[in-house]
Amino acid sequence: MSPTMTTLSLLAMALLAAVLLSALVAVGAGLLARMDGASLPAAVLRAGVAFGASLTLLITLFTLSTSALTK
């Protein structure tokens, strides 16, 4: 079964929402690390780790919910 344009649009919007939410988490983690006294490279590293972890979690949740709703 071929995916419809609506399905692809919703998938793209979900991916965009996941990336934006992960970016927000990364900014917050970087700011909190910097306020805690971390150097700028350490704060950027913590922000990157937070971005990767939250994006992985959100994509996994979207995949799980999509597979649960389509069965």
C-alpha cells in the first residue's frame, strides 16, 4: 500500500516538531550548563548530547505510536 500525501505530510510535520523540540531542549541544556559554570565548549557539548538524546527519544516514540495506530 502506497502512502498518501496526507500521511507523508503528517510524517514530515511530526519530524519537524521533533527536531524543533529537541533544539529547544538543547538550548535549555546549554544555558543551564553555562549558568552552572561550564566553559563554552563544555556547554555546547552538553547541548549536543541533549539534542541527540531527545531527538532519539522522540523519534522512537513517534515510531512506536505510528506502528501502534496502524495495526
